[in-house]
Amino acid sequence: MSERLDLTTEDGIALEARLDSPEQEPSRITVFCHPHPEAGGTMNAPLMIAVTQALVTRGHSVLRFNFRDTGASGGEHGDGEPELADVAAAVEHARSTGLPLGLAGWSFGAGVALNWLAGQEDGIPYAGIAPPPERLPSSLPEGPKRIIVGSREQVIDSEALIHYAREMGIDLVITAGDHFFHGRGKRIGDLVGQGLEGVS
């Protein structure tokens, strides 16, 4: 099941969003953040859809949204800082379902999600697919965290990301693929799901 939603941020920006859910009662809800809009990233990028489908198969509801100034979302792109309010709006909606909450993202979205999480006191489970290592937070709340990076990563500095994950004590998964994981969506979705569910 899939439904279109409209979210509103604390600074009044309207965001286009979509909630995908399994036919049966979902076991949890995951907010999933997309790659950099200035590089063509949207909530409908192929890996976003493939990972969403894998998570739904695992019993998750998945809330995707377009960051400000992307798709039908209003506002102006801010390179990560104002986008923290976009994540907050999505998380607030997800919390309203009463389901156990997880936070995931790919590339730019994974970095924004982790920076939003750094400002929270409670440890929401997090899984990030290849977040750019620049500007990642130096402290994080407790809770399960996983970073996934491809063995043929060609967009971000994978060595710096691997160093960051190890320094921060984050569960690190290096798996076959490049930044886009073409044809590997189900595998990446399962790795995300396992990380959020606390399954090694």
C-alpha cells in the first residue's frame, strides 16, 4: 500500500512525502532520506524505491519525502542545515503512528539524518548508506547504528567514511557495489533493515 502525504516543517515549508506499508500490520516505521537534490537525488531514485520495497517486505512502513526545493516540495535547498527541519517533520509524523521508529538515508540524506540524530537525546536506530564523511557529527546518542558502503564506492571518500565509522563504534558493512548499488537494492534494503532491527 502506498499513499501520498504532505508534511509541514517547523519553518513552514510544505514537503511532498509518500508512505509505503505492508499489507499486514507493520512492525515498525522507517523514515528514509534521499540523496543530494543538486545531483538529481529524489525520494523516487531507483535505490530509494528498491530499498523501500525490501523494507516493506520485512514488515516496515517506510516514510520517504522530498527535501525542500526537490520535486513538489517548497522552500530552497540549504546544503544540509535547513534540511534538518525536513527530517524533524518526517520523524514527527512517523512518531504519530506509535510504531517503533528507525531512521535511514542514502548519501546526502544519510548525512543529514545522522546530523539530525546527533541533536537528539534518545537513540533512534539508524542505518546510513554511504553518507559523505565531511561534516558528520563527532558525538551521537546511544542506540543501534549501521553504515553501509560499497567496495567500489566512487562518489564519496570511502576510506574517510570507514575511519569515521570505526572511530565512532558504528557497525560497518562493506558490501559489493558502487555508490548506486545497481541491481543490489534488495540486498542493501535487507542490510538497512537488519541494522534498524538490531540483527547482525
